[in-house]
Amino acid sequence: RSASDGLIAWLGIMRDALSRVRDVMRAGAVFRIGQLKVSVPWRTVAAFHAALHETHPIPVAAGFEDNPNVEGGAWRSADGSDDVLVHLRFLAGTEDLPLHVHEYSDRLLTVTSGIGLFHYLPDADKLRELRSLVVEAGDAVLFTRGLIHTFTAPLGELTLLSYHAPFFEFNDSRQYTIPASVRQGRYVWTPGRLAAVSNQSAATTVALSA
């Protein structure tokens, strides 16, 4: 199977995963997804990510979500769909990507290498303290639009494949928003405490395989 076929297949898997949870998850709920099982010939998500770069080179630039320590680039499917796979790389020590929301897009992010933290607020109306999950290669996080969240990479470089449904160009104002509540410092967030974070904070597990 070519990486081009793999891209179409992977987008199909992501679409199915989102459709299966949209009916049961309220806006902003988080699902922790365990290690992904990937079919041959790639065997791992990291191998598929590398194959995409090799066979379908894309422009990659720093400044994703206005942060110079995060680079991004997008793979678009030949079927003309409005969802895409996005390459993301956080430089080691990145802890300053602001808390933000995606008001118009759902996301499914898969870690392809490294280790980091996914910080999120399960209920912005009732809670002020963020929850955090350790994420590492093979892990994935799925969430719907409207969730306050961010990633940090305190210990080393972190790379991800991020599924955007639908996709907005990186410079589009609809791509992400920093809520007023975040600008006002409403939420408690202590970056850099990777060792103290436990994945037990996740409430739901959803199986996903490719």
C-alpha cells in the first residue's frame, strides 16, 4: 500500500472515530485513546508519518498558532474533502503555547514520537483547574470543538499527526481562539510538572485501530 492510499485510509479511520463518539459526547468532552494498532506495511504511526514525509513532501513552517517553537504543515487528500492530516512538531522545552479552543473544528491527535503533556479543562463553566495527561508515541487524544486545551513538551521534542475536521488554513482566524477567560488568567496551570502527572485523570477510553 502506498502512502497516498494510506492517507486516504487514515482519513477514513479518523472520520469513523469521530462519528462514533459525536452522538455520545457533549461538546468539549475528552476521550483518552490508548496505543494505536496500525496495519502493515507501516506497523506504527511513526512509520506512517515518516512515509508521508518521504512520498508526499509538504511545506513545513514554524509559527503554528503563532508560536515559533511549533512547526506545522498539512496533507490534503486527493478526494477533495475538507478534513486533513497536519504534521506538528514541538521543540524541546516548549511550554508557552497558550490555552486555546477550536470553535469550528474537531480534532484527533496522535503522538508519533517523544513525550509531552496534554492539558485540558473538562468543564470551563464549573472548574478552574486544568487536568493533564502524559502522552507518548502511539497515544491519541480526541476532542470536539470548544475544549480549552494545549500541549507542552517540557522534556524533549514532541511530534504529532493531527486530524482536523474540518480544516482551516493556519492563518485563518477560525483556526483557533484564545478565550477571554484564558486571557484573564482564570484557570490554574502549572507547566513543567511532567513527573507528577498521571494518566488516571482520563475519564473515558475509546478503542481505535487502523
